[in-house]
Amino acid sequence: TIVMRDGTPVSLRGALIDITAEKCSLAEIKEAKQRYLAIVELLKALARPVFAIDIPSGLDCDTGEPLGPCVIATHTATFVAPKLGFQNLNSKQFIGEVHVIDISVPQALTDQYA
């Protein structure tokens, strides 16, 4: 179990962690479509909670639309502020409950860019 900044406990027992090291372009997603599809289908078949780090794999952070096969997260831990795409109502089916993680970005930068 981890405790979020707001004090909410989140159990990770039996959960699967989804982490993508970098944002993928639509071309990269299409190129790896079969691999992503297999991963997404496997996660669905396992029927376990999925905890996404930063953003569910396959979801565009700016639009909130899937770029192809997309992980469906139970929880998403994102950094500094919610992604712009999280405002898209369609993204809700992929992001689950969002937890914003403070990584000590200066407030002036957050105000300017968030």
C-alpha cells in the first residue's frame, strides 16, 4: 500500500504497473501496434488493477485520445499537474483515479505552464 499526498491509501497488492519511458508518436504506436495490442489485451485478460505512471500507455497526453491500443488504468499517478488531455471526458475511461505527485517544481513555473 502506498499513501498519496492527499492521504488516500492505494493498495498495489496484485496490481500491474504501466510505465512508458517516453511519449510515443502516432507513427511509433502504429509501428508497434501488434505488440501494444497484445500488452493491452493481456492486461485486460488478467483483470487486475493497473497503476499507470504519468499517463496510461497509448494515451495522448495533450488530447486525451488513444493513439491506438491503450492501457485502461485503475489509477494514474501523474507529476506536477494533471495532463491537458485529462480534461477530455473521453480520457476518463483510460486514466481511472488521478493522483498528482509533487516533484518540487517551482510554483512560478507551474503557474506559467500548467
